[in-house]
Amino acid sequence: MKKIDKLILRSFAGPFLLTFAVVEFIFLSITLIKYFDDLIGKDLGMLVYLKIIVYFCVNIVPVALPLGILLSSIMTFGNLGEHKELTALKASGISLMRLLAPIFGLVLFLTVGLFYFTEHAVTRANLEVYSLLYDVRQMKPTLDFKEKIFYAGIPGFSIKIDEKLNDGKTLKKLIIYDHSGKKGNTDVIVADSGEMYMIKNNSYLVLELFDGTRYAEFHQNGEKGNHKFIRSKFEQSKLVFTMESFQLENTKKELFQSHKIMMPLDSLLKKVEEIESKRISLLSELPDKTNAQFVYYSLPSKNDTIKKVEPKKIAKLDSFVALVNKKDIGVGMVRESLARSRNTMSFSGTKAFQLDFKMRDGNSYYIEYIKRYAQPFSCIVLFLIGAPLGAIIKKGGMGVPVIVSIVFFIIMYVFSEVGWKWARDGVIEVIPGVWFANIILIPVGFYFLNQARKDSNILEFDHWKAVILRMFRKKTEASK
């Protein structure tokens, strides 16, 4: 490796690692905020939170890496241009393409690496994190009794305490409604004080009550209107509650493997073929099932009556009007025709909905399949935009490069979403739909590359000021 290559790569490595870490942190924060309500207040423990963070960090690499390459490319060549190093290198006879070559080689390596990383690591991380999030959602929030507020977190019970002492377990003035029998507020316990503690490795909560009364109401012999009331006092009583709903359970991950973001490429392709086969089968059987809704009649002769025939033996009808004119049979035929037409319309509408659903479902899996190739390629596209832009802008740091990067990232995001939606809805084919953003932006990258080779100043204020002044001057001369 030549010294010039080491210089360029060293100039790129620092900004790339920094920007990639910043972008990862930003996207991670956005993702965690999205699931904030599911994670907060459940006492999951640091290990669970750490797993979620690590899995999400892996999950957002395919989005963060292209943006990190774009931003670091602009910063690298912007710094070289700002410190006149780029000018000095060009003056020594080194072309811009030669300067781009070492980083372009690294970007190619990152592109291939991102493809295999997405195929193996990201799909596995998606399976782990979303199965874990499902289990977290099933958990109830941590047990938290608040003073003078009814707590209904324990299934079948509603509990209110007036005071909770500093030791965390002694309670004063308790009211407990037992709804486990699903009979309303017919079973109430009132106690002067109590204590709560956990047993059996936190699997059960014990609520030990002191100096209380239990009030119960029930129907004698199961007859309505024949009420019995029972009041019983106690000096000490214990209620034991299971804490299963407060614990994190591990659902089998095999239940989530059918989702497209968790499937490898070969499984995605098999799923697409399976859905397309079902759609073709549904489409092929449509004519026979639609044909069964119709009844065919032969044209009567003078001494004959109308009779049904099979579709393959249909006699040629001179005119349907001739049949309608026979009032004794025409009205019935029209009514039957209307009824069968409505049935056919309803049947066709149902089949059309099923075919459209199959088409969207198959397209969604095929989109994910093609996206595994298109998303890594966006690293190359954004590099071809970022590196020439940095050479043109000649500004390093986190100012102008960040603004330019955000603009182009938003453009790519919008075009990607539009292309995916069109592909899913069948407006365009899936392959051009998924590659839509890359197809639009790669000519932009080559345009900037051409401008950078010519040392264009198209992004400088003085250039556009001169263009505007030149336009006004021409208009003034033309008016004279």
C-alpha cells in the first residue's frame, strides 16, 4: 500500500468511526423511544435491557452504515479541500479518481460485509429482540402500591392502602375487593394494617392482614333475590397471590421465524414461490367456479318447453327478448338471472380481494428479498455522492457535511418508501420498485463526480451570485 493510500484511509477512518457511532446512537435512541412504554416500569433487570440494546444496535446497522459512509465521505474530502491538501495532491499530478480509489475499495468491502452481516447477524438479532419484546409486553408492570389509590395489577383483586411505611412492607388501612369470583363487589376485606413480602424465590406475594373484617354476599340456593350477608372478623389472615404474570417468560422463538425480517434469503424465495403458487391456483379455478353460477336454457320449439342444458350443449338463442315475452316463464327467468348475477358479483368480489391480498403478501416477501441486495448497494451510491460533494464543498467538521448528509438521506428514504409502496401495491415491478432510490440517486452521484473532477464551484455562493448577476445583465441588455 502506498503512502497516499494510507493518508487517505487514515483521513477517512477517524470520521467514519465517529459518524457511524453517532448515527447508531441516534437511531438507537429513536428505536428505544418507540418501545419506551413497553419497557418502562417492569423491573426487567440490566441483563434484559442490555440484550435489547445490543440486538437493536445490530438491527439498525443496515440503515446506519450507508448514512455513516455518506457523512464521513463528505467530511474526509471536505477536510482535505479545506486545508488545501486536495489541491496540493492534484497539483502533484494525482487525479481525483486515484484519490477516491482506496476509500472506494474499503466501501466495496463494507458493502459485501453488510450483505452477509444482514443475512446472518441482523436476521438473528431481529428474531431475538422481537421475541424478547413480545415476552416483555406480556409482563405486567412491577408491583407498585400507591397510597389512597386502588391498585388493580393483581388479577382478580383491587387493593387500596392509606399509608405505606418507609420499610417498604408495612401497610396501614387496607381495603381489598375480591373479584376472582366475577360477581362484582360482593366480597370485601377491610384491615387495620398489614405486611407484604415475597416467598418461593419471588414467585408468590403474601399479604398478611391484621385486625380486619371480611364482608361477603351470596345468593342462597342459587336463587336471585335471596341474598345472604356474612361478616367475619379476624385478628390475622393471609392472602397469597401468584406472581406469574409479573415474570418474564421465554416464548419459543420458532413461532416468530415466519416473519420476513427474520428469514434467510432461501426461505424468503421459497415463501414467495409458495404464495405465487397459491395465487395462480386460486386464479385458475376462478372460471370453473364462476361458470357454475350460471344456468343455461335451450330455446323451446312449438310443442316443447324451456329446459336446462349443460353449458357444453347450449343451443343458439335467437333472442333473449323472445323468452321474456312469454310472461309465464320470462319473469321467473329474469328473477333467477338477477339473483345469480348478485351471487356472481359477491363471489367475484371475494375472490378479487383474496387475489389482491395474495399479491401484496407475495410482494412484501419479495421486497424483503430484493432489499437484502439493494440496501448494501446504497453504501456505494451514497459514497459516490458524498466524496465528490466533499471535494466540491471544501468544508470539513460537523456543520455543512451534516446538513448535506441529512438532505440526501431524507431523499433516499422518501424514494425508498415510495418505491416499496409501489412495488407492494403492484403499481410497478418489485425489482425496480426496491431499487428505485438507488436508480434515482446514482446518476446524481456521477454528476457530482464529474463536477468534482473539473473543480466545479457549483455549490459555492459566489458561483450562483455571478450566475444571477449575469442573468440580470442579459435581461437589462435585452430590454434596451
